[in-house]
Amino acid sequence: MQEPLSKLRIEDLTTSNEAMARCLQLAALAAKSDVPVVLLGETGTGKTLLAHAIHNSSARAGRPFIAFNASAMSDTLLESQLFGHERGAFTGAQQSVKGKFELADDGTLFLDEISEMSPLAQVKILRVLEYGEFERLGSERMLTSNARIICASNCSLRERVQHGKLREDLYQRLNGLTLLIPPLRERIQELPALIAAELKAAALKEGKDITAIHPEAMEKLLHHQWRGNLRELNHTVQTMTLFCDGPVILPQHVIFPPDLEADRSVPGSEKTGVAFPNNQQSHARIDLSLASAVKRHVHFVYEQTNRNRRRTAKLLGISRATLARHLRNVA
Ligand SMILES: Nc1ncnc2c1ncn2[C@@H]1O[C@H](COP(=O)(O)OP(=O)(O)OP(=O)(O)O)[C@@H](O)[C@H]1O
Ligand SMILES: [Mg+2]
């Protein structure tokens, strides 16, 4: 990635895929207005990245981009996060704090994983969107926010409404312009360029002079399903760069993260270019919890390095003490 998220603009993103090009065109259109935007795409397709790019390309670029993820949050914390609180509003509230809506005034509020939000969060957000007004916890003073809203979801919001998980009125409020980010496996013509760019950056970072990818290594990369999309691709390229100790990436350097390896079935992908992870049956067979994924991944990298703790810690980007703690849990 050329630019940090705080600077990234839509024109920095290029693609040779038609569906992705449409998505970027819509993103450019979205940046020219204040219309609410919904970004739909599987995990790792770049929803957060695109939200930043829309903000940075918009007239609000000089104002804050505030991200909020309300899944798994207590009600008090949720309200205080969204609207802020006054000193003494609840036990432990030692000073006044601004909420996300206040912080994002004149800027952009990015509501991540909108479909996972609790019914309370949905009611609270809807109220601000409808009236543009809110109060901090412990205060009766009305505040206003004209934050521009961008939401992200990895599943169809319409389906969530149909299943009673998302309020219809909130959905209508949020659903201005919907951008479908296609999964990486439907953008395979982009793979060589994406791999080359990421490899260049990773080799530079590691101080390695890697000049080529062996055709068999490239085959492996091109035929992978990329269930974790761009995130998995970047991770894989960084890992193969670390494993590579000569000028050429060899097939044995290409190691895919194991997280979803057990479930090879690809969730139903729609003509729109977005696949939704709605294959409940196959997902039920494996433990999809984050803790379980972390455990498997740490164990996997540890074995790949022939149980070399220093290299494992480096590959995982954690300290050796943290690794030791993980390995105790893995045992
Ligand atoms: N077009 C791209 N080129 C290179 N890297 C990208 C691109 N899009 C996304 N990435 C990288 O892929 C990773 C995942 O992107 P991002 O966090 O935006 O995905 P996401 O859809 O928000 O995922 P999640 O659903 O898990 O929140 C990040 O490291 C990001 O920098
Ligand atoms: Mg994200």
C-alpha cells in the first residue's frame, strides 16, 4: 500500500477488474456528496480502507475520520462511546469525554459491522440520524452533529432486516449509496500486480533483494481461494518474504494462513460480485471464534519455523514474552 490510511485517496487505488472499477467509480461519486454510504464485502476486502479513501477524497478531508465498532459492548459503554459523558455521569466517569458523534462533527463517522449492532445501539444511532441532536450521558444540553455516515458490513443488510436483526427504519436511513467490494477470488487478474506491489514493499521493509517469484510459487498463489481476501494476501506475501533467504520466492516459501483451511467450500457468491458468508452448515463444522483462529495460527507458524521462538515471534509481529504466553495456551 503506497499511502498510509490517513492520506489514502480514491485515485491511489487502481484496479484491472471491472466490478472493482465500478466500485471505485461509485466511491469517487460518494466522495463528492454527503450521501450515506454502505460498504459491503467479505472480511479483508478493503471496506475500512475504502471508507478512509472516501473521507480523504471528500470535502471533509481536513476534519476527523472517526471509526466506531459497536459489536459486543455494554449499554453504558455504548452510549458513552457514541454520545460522550459528563464527569460523574456513572461510576468511574472521572472527567467529561466527547462521544464519536461529537468528535466526527463536520467529518466522517465510520460505523463498522453495522449489522452486528445491538437493538439499543440501533435506536440511539437512528435518533441522531433523524434529529441530528443528542446529549452526553449525564447532561441535558443538546448537541448537534452533522457527521457524514459510512457503514460497513460483511453480510447483506437487506437479509439482516428480513431476519429482524436490523431495524428497517435505520436501514432506510443508512442506505444511500451501496458499494459492493468484490472478493479477491473474483479479481484474479489483479493478483500479479497486487502481489508484486506488496512484495516490493515487504522486501524493502525486510531489507531483502528479492527479484523474482518462481513459476510454481506463482501457481500456488494464483490458485488459492483467498478467503481472507486482501488481508490474507498481504499476510501471505509478508510471510513468504520473511521465509525467502535468496533472490527468488520458491514454492516452499508460500504458506497460507490456516484459519479457514478446514472449510474449503466457498460461500454462495452472487452475480453482484459480493459473496456473503451465509453457508451456516459448513461454518458450523469448525470453530470460527477469534481465540481459536489465533491459537491455530500461532501453533501453525511455530511449527513452520521448526519451533524457533525468535522467528515465530518476528513473523507474528509480537514479543517473545507474548509468544510464550500464547504457546502456554496452545499446549
Ligand atoms: N486495494 C488494496 N491494495 C492493497 N492492500 C489492500 C487493499 N485493500 C485492502 N488492503 C489491505 O487489506 C487489509 C484488509 O483491509 P480492510 O481492513 O480495509 O478490510 P475490511 O473489509 O475492512 O475487513 P474486515 O471486514 O475484517 O473489517 C488491510 O491491511 C488493507 O491495507
Ligand atoms: Mg474493516
